[in-house]
Amino acid sequence: MKISVLGVGSWGSALGMVLGENGHEVHGWGNEASVVDDINDHQTNRKYLQGIQLPKNFTATLDLEESLKDAQMVLVVLPTAAIREVTGRVNDILGRLGTHPLIIHATKGLERGSHLRISEIIEEVMDRENYEDLVVLSGPSHAEEVAHHDLTAVTAASKNLAAAERVQEVFTNKYFRVYTNTDISGVEWGAALKNVIALATGLAVGLGLGDNAVASLITRGLAEIARLGIAKGADPMTFSGLSGVGDLIVTCMSPHSRNWQAGQLLSQGYNKDQIAEKVMMVVEGISTCQAATELAEEEGIEMPITQGLYRILYEDGDVQEVLSELMERSTKQEASLTNSF
């Protein structure tokens, strides 16, 4: 089938490669002429995915309508900040074309201001008659490793299990395995909030802290992810799966993670604006930290790691003071995921 991939950065290119190798006609869309030309002329994306040869049935265009024309599925792999504007354009184009493809998104974040999850933005912006259904693709998956055919397992989540199963069938191959889930909320909360905890672990490693500290941050980070997610209607069991603890582990422990890299830069004294310039790709955890902190305050939920990071990122808080306050909080029983740090 023809599948449109909106966003040809590292993750969009890696997923497009999977689809192309599975025999599908992949039409990528991007807004950088040099990247589009590189894909079409050389079957490479040297800016975002170095050393990888893309399949011949993976082409790209600067024309959004050309990418969407006749597509049976549309895979959205864009920064959170671009989702509303681009999917609004997609909605208009699909309305004109009279097609209603299956929409899949693989973006991990929360919208600033509205605090909406990605699927909620898409549902708000797009007319329901213009798409068949909506599926989230998420899990522990570095683009570089997928592109090198490292064994990877992710989750396809949808309110409609049949739609998730279609995505499972389209993506699954000998190195990329897809499970299904109907808890789209839990999958998206895990995907978005793990980036915040990855900032914290990158910061800890950059400060010279060891495995004990990293393990504590991951474990208690999972507790606050689940605490907010459950309050917003997620299934608690989702956080023990691939899109929860699985994605949290891979993002918090690997130099491939741009959020982990950003945490390292934070430990070296860079501020959030300098980090964005240095990483040269979107660091979703920075904006998600703001959205999650605001949500936690609205909901009356304790998220001490996230709130501590917010102070460092947005209020010029002292790193050592924040760490001391985390460790000196009143002691408590570790009874469940709902307990705070």
C-alpha cells in the first residue's frame, strides 16, 4: 500500500525504512529541500540518519498534498509543536481529496498551553470523516538502532483494536515487532513523560552520580509518570509495558537519547535555549516538563522529579539544591506507583 510519512527526521526515516523494507510504497514529506533531495537522489538521509541506505521505494517531497495523495495510511512523525498546524493542513487536503486514510502518530510529547496529548490534538483539529481511525506507535526504539536492524519491540495503541492490529501487520518484520494495546491514553502519557525523566538521568550522569542514583530516578520517575497518567484515565498496567517502563529505560540510559544528551548539557551549565541550539533537534522533554508541572499543579499531584527539573530549566534553580530537596523529603512507605519520591 502507499503510506505517507510526515516528517523525515531520524525517526520518520527509520520507520519509513521499515515500511519500505516490508514492501510498501513510502512517500515522505519534509520541509528541508536538502534532506528531500538526499532521499530522492541517493536513498540516504545524511543529516538525520548517517550511514543508512534507504530502500528504493522510499521517496520524499516538499509538497504535502503530493505525499498524501492516494495514501492508505498517514504516519505522523513531527515535533509536538508542529502537530496542530500540520495536521490542520492535512485535514484540509484530505477533505479536498475525499480520502480517509488511517492516521498513525509516533510523536512523544504534550502540547504547551493546552496540555493535550498528541492524539487529542489530532482529534481536535481533524474532521472525523477525513480519516479512518487513529493509532499511536510507541515504545523503546532509538532510530539509529532500528535503522541498523537491531531487534526492537513497540506498541500500537488505538481505541479500536482492529486498527491497531492493522498497524501491527504493516510494521512487523524479523527485527521490528509490534504488540497491540487499547489504552491510547496510557501509551501517550508514558511516551511523553519519560523524556522528562531522561533529562534527569542525563543530568545525574553529567554530575558524576552513579548507577544507584540513575536507578532511583528511573524507578521513582516511573511512579510519577504513572501517578499523573492514572489521574488522567490511563490503565495502570500500561506503565509496566513497552510504552511505559520499556521506553523509560531505553531513554534514560542511552547516549542515543537527545533528552539524555540534553541532561548532560544541563549539568555543564547550559540553559534550555542553549541546549536546543547545541542538540540541533527538538528536545521534547524540555517543553513536556513545563506542561507536566502545570498539569501536576492543576491536579494536585506530587511529581517531585519533574517539578525539580522545572525549577532548574525555567526558574534558574540551583541543581545541588534541587537534588538535596529531593533526598531530604519526608520519608514514606514504598507501597505502590502512586507514592511520591
